[in-house]
Amino acid sequence: MENTIAVILAAGEGKRMKSEHSKVVHKVLGKSIIRRVYNAVKAAGIEECVIVVGHRQDEVREEMQDLVSYAVQEEQLGTGHAVMQAVDFIEKSKRVVILSGDAPLISGETIKNAVLQCERNQEYATIFTAEFEDPNGYGRIVRDAKGAVCGIVEHKDATEEQRRIKEINSSMYCFDSKALCDALKKITNNNVQGEYYLTDVIEIMIQSGLSVGTYRLKNHYEIMGINDRVQLAEANQMARKLCNEKHMRNGVTLIDPETTYIEEDVVIGRDSIVYPGNILEGTTVIGEECVLNQNNRITNSTLADHVEITSSVMTDSTVDSYTHVGPFAYIRPNTHIGKQARIGDFVELKNSTIGDKTKVSHLTYVGDSDVGSEVNFGCGTVTVNYDGIHKNRTTIGDKSFIGCNTNLIAPVKLGTGAYTAAGTTITKDVPENALAIGRCRQEIKEGWAKGKTKVNP
Ligand code: UD1
Ligand code: CA
């Protein structure tokens, strides 16, 4: 879209959010509201984007960095005043799309189609509108007897009759840049709210004989504005529903989409099954034929095909094919688990590699370790990786056997095929194929318990 720029209005305080933060950095399905609007601009093929910032602009700048240009509105005197702050940018373009920073579900396709209509019909302004059963609170599109647009009236300024109009203003528009800049010079704050309304430019343009059109949206949710936490939850729900439907259409079984939370950038392969209570976040990639049983939270992790995970938490990690994890495993960042491995209940892994076919079945902590393949961990193994100052690594060779309740005091190495006896505290390296025993020898006191009366309290 050459010669077209986008301006996103995001300077308002958003009082009804009752938040210390800018309204537009609150998240919908894992992505900030402002980033979603920006993504729609990009998807529409518009290269240049300006955000009008004011309240908590530090947070908006931090979120968007130098992906966009900024215009500052020091005092929030209304949507028209907000656009005035961006005229230096607007003047350099032929056409401008104005978007509301608080409507996160707008799609690139809608923006593109509206701009195309604007071009095709040679309109000086194209207003994105929708028909609402309950238009309360919105600006209304006022039309004459022939159905031509005469202007927009804000709810608070509307007469009883105008309030019955169901066609509402979405606060998104495509304008001819020059016509918009000319009209902005003429708006006043002579209204109930004492603000400079952007909506007033429509009537001004019509009075100057410029043609104005409307682009009616099919999907109402696209113009859903977020003013409070209830609407934030509604937008989340809608975004989640759309995302879940996309996965189901791609061949993923979601047993209960209502209780499944999958963020937008997550990729899931065909024939994978997702049970209720799963939260899949960030850049997570799930392979084909995986089974995510109930209640996992998987963040920025990659699972190969045929992996099964149950009631576990996994962050920034990778799992190779045919491996089972859980129930109740905690896989912390930078862990790689090989193929056909088993990670069982109450096992915590951190910053470690676990080889193919290795079994860590129960009640074990493996941190900062390099574990070979076909290793068997007995119940209750602990890699003692922290000496109070430094984190140290444990290395375990292929086919080793770690007896139950072994402590491996790092840094330490076990050679291939090494054994540790149950209850051993390993402080020295164990050579290949050796057995290490480090525990007190058992003593027997014959007859010691005879004649003792056990009392059960
Ligand atoms: C606006 C429209 C209304 C439309 C509704 C749709 C006007 C006068 N009214 O009303 O016709 O039906 O959106 O949701 O335009 N903003 C600034 N600076 C300001 C004021 C607002 O940047 O001085 C930004 C806000 O941060 C927000 C957007 O503009 O992102 C919309 O402002 P808001 O106050 O929510 O407008 P509404 O009253 O909802
Ligand atoms: Ca609003």
C-alpha cells in the first residue's frame, strides 16, 4: 500500500481499566493490545505506522521500540486533537488509516479492504462502521433521507432519536490525507465533553462537498474496544476462540476448546490431541501425534512427534520424539530431553541434557547436568549442583545406573556403565563400569528389640 500510512491513537488514560499501566500494553492472548493493532497494519501491507502516545508513553515506547514513529499528545484533549499531533507525518502521505489503540481484534484484511474501497470509490473519508443491537456509548452514523452520510454524533451529544440509530462508528477510518488535515483545522471543542472530536471532520468534509463513504464490518468483534477488564476478558475469549478454531481446522483435536488456552504463535502438528486445562504459550511448537493430557503449562518449548505430557510445567526446553513426561514434572529452562525417554512424577530438570531412552522416573532433581542415553535414575536422586557460590555440572555416561537416593556432588563425572549403590553420596568421579558405594556399613544388633513394648500413640 504505497503512500498510505497508519496512525494509531493510544494516548488516552483508559481510566476504567483501573491500572497503573497504559491500557494498550495489557495483553490479549499473550500479545499487547497495541502490538496486535500494529500487526494488523503490517498484515494490511501498510509500511509506515505512527502511534500517538501520551499517558504512560514510556510503556508504549518500550513495547513498540523503533518499529513505529511516535507523535506525542501532552494533554489528552480528544481524538481529533490526538490526530492533530501527527499531522507532520500525515501531510507527507496521500492516504491515512486511523485506528484506535484499544481495539485489538481488527484484522489486516479488513483494513486492506476498507482502503481498497476508499481508493475505488474515490472517497475522501471511509468510516469503518457496524450495526449493533446495543449501540449504547458509541458514536452514531447519521444519514439523510436518501441514506447518504451526514456526520457522526457522539452518544453523549445525541438526541433521543439519534440514539435509536444502530449503525455505529468504530473509530477507524481511511482518509485522504490533505482533506483530513484541512478539516482538522476547523474542529472545535464545543460539545458535551469539551473535547476535540475526530468525528467532527466527517461533517466538515461533507459540507465542503467531499464524498464520504462507510465500510460495514462483517465481524463485529474486530471493532471491539477495550475500556475495562471485563472487555479485556471478552477480547481474550474471542481471540482464544478464533485461535482454537484455526488449530482444529488444521487437524488438531481439542477435547474441550473452552478450557484450552493456546497463544497465537504456537504451532501444533496434525493428529495431536489436547486435553482440557492445557496452557500453551509463546513460541511453543508441538509435533504431530502428540498427546497433551490434562493441565500442562508449556512455554517457548519444542516437542517432536509422538510426545506425551501430563500435568507438567515446561519452559524454554525441547523434547525429542516418543518421550513421555509427567505427571507432575517440572522442566525448567534450557533442558533437552532425547528420544524415547521417560521423565516421571515429581522430577525437576534444569539446564540439562538427558539422552535417548534415559529414565528419570520419580522424585529426582537433575540440574546443570549432561546425562547420556539409556541411563536409569533410581528414585530420589539429587544432583547437588550448588555449593553456595557456584553452580557446577554433573556428567553421567551412557548406560549408567544411579541407585535410589544417590547424591551426586558436582562437579563430578560418571563413566559409561557406572553404577552407584543406593543411598550413596558421590564426591569423586566414577570410572567406566565401576560401582561406587559411599554409605555406612549396616550394623546388626541381635535380639535388641526383643521384649520392647511398642506403644502406638
Ligand atoms: C470513540 C469515537 C466514537 C466511537 C468509539 C468507538 C470520538 C470522538 N468518538 O469514542 O464515535 O464510536 O470511539 O470505540 O472519536 N485517544 C487519544 N487521545 C485523546 C483521546 C483519545 O489518543 O485525547 C485515544 C484513546 O487512547 C483510544 C482512542 O483514542 O485508544 C479512542 O478514544 P476513546 O476515549 O476510547 O473514545 P470513545 O469515547 O470510545
Ligand atoms: Ca473507546
